[in-house]
Amino acid sequence: MASRRRTKRGRGKTPSLFYLALSFLAGAALASLLFFLISEKRPPSKPVSAPAPKEEVPAVPSEKPLFRPPPPVIKGPCVAIIIDDIGYRRSDVVRFASIPYPIALSIIPFTPFDTYSARYAHSKGKDVMLHVPMQPNHTSEAIERLERRTKGMLLERMSSTQIVELLRRELARVPYAVAVNNHMGSRFTQNTEKVAVVLRFLYGHSLFFVDSVTTPHSAVCRVAKDSGLVALKRDVFLDNSKSVNYIKRQLEELGRIALKKGYAIAIGHPHVSTYRALVEMLPRLESEGVKVVSVKDIYRAVLEGEYEGCL
């Protein structure tokens, strides 16, 4: 009886295992079917887009003047125009850089738009100059007021080291400068020792000096000749009066000087009247045989022996 019972129990287990396995397979199939149905209803996922290429940052332009081939030898009389006191207003550099002649724009350092003006003028093909404030013939009280209003003034009491360091800082504010001229300076430019410090520094940095001649006793030309250097000087101030007719007469005088000695250099300021006179008179000068060139071209011509500097 015992053996029969064991046999019946053994036979009873076999169908249970079979049905268990069958149930497992059926459940797996049902799960697969449900997953398939759900995945069919799910909206297709968006394709993963490739990462956007990194935007290339434009290289910062070099602060050195762009290389230009030497100009052809200047034939006949010529004039150069320098516009001082650039840097206080954006409109000044925009207005005068639009004149279709190679005028130079001289920028006062530490003004609100000094670096902007230098870069803008350079982008328009104009020569950039550094307009360095220098000590005038004023009382000590007046000079103190000027120092507060005009940063970066070279003073007689400064040591050579102080002068050089200040010039370095000023040139850093006015990139692309090819030359320097003085703002005020009727006292400083009479000091032979201080002028020599400035000229040695500038020519050691491939820059040249244009004497604004704010005093008839300037030592710039004498120091340059004694040092074997080339310097230029201003022949005409254009706008001591802001009258357009006055400025036109000064430009006529500039042309007469050029016809006499071969070249002439004028300095003006960013007045609207100066702009109007230049726009009208520069084409007239060229029609009369007086070519308008850059001050840098005149400097090169002096180096090549076509003209004498500081006449």
C-alpha cells in the first residue's frame, strides 16, 4: 500500500511542473507582446543632434602698425595734415577718418576714447599719432589745474625713468601709433635734456617726432640734428580761428610753403569748420599741383634724402 501511495504522489507532481513551466512561458510571451504594443504606440524619440561646432573667436589684431610697402618717391610739392586732440568724442574720429585723403589723427592718451579712436582710425587706413601732453609756460598753479584735467603730462621735474615709463603707458593706450607730436609743451620742449630723453625713446621704438612748435624757442630740431636723428615740425596752424574762410586761407598758405620748400605740414583740430574747409580745399590743392600725402610719407622722403627735416 505504501509503495502504491508513493507511485501516485510521483505521478501527481509531473503535471504540476509541466503546467508551471507552461505558465511561465505564457507569461513571458504576454510580457513581450505588451512591451511590443507599448513601444509601437510610443512616439519615436528625437534623433540626438551632433554638438554644435564651437564658435571661432576672432584673433585679436596685432597692436603693431600693419606693414605697408614703401611709397613711391614723392614727385613735386606735397602737404601733410595732422588733426590733434582726438579721443574726447567718438564723432571726431569718425568724421575726420571719412576724409578721403591720408590725413593723420593724433590722439591724446587717457581720454575717454583714446584706444577706440586709434583702432578706428587704423581700420580706415589713417596714420595714428600719439599726442603727448607736455608742460607749458604757465604758473605752477595753472599747471596743477592742467594736470588734473589732462592726464599723462610730461613735466620738467620728471626723471628720465619717469618720462620713459609714462611714454610706455601712453603708447599702450594708443595702439598703431607711427609718430608722436606734443600737446602744449612750450616749457618742456625748450629743455634740451628732457627732449633728448623723449627722442631717444621714440626712435628706439621706430617712432618719429613732429614738433608742434608751441614756442619759437623749441629745442626739438636742434636736439634731433645733434643726435643724428630726423624730426619734423609743423609749418601752419589751421584753425586758431574757427572761421571756415580763415582755415581755407591757412590751407592756401600751406600750399604756398610747399611750393617753396617742397613740403609743408599743417596741424588742425577736430572742429566742424576745419572738416568743411579740408573737404573743400584738399581737392583744390591737388588740382594746383600740390599733392596731399601722409606725414609718414614725408618722414620717409626725409630719410631718403629728398627733403630736409625740421626746416
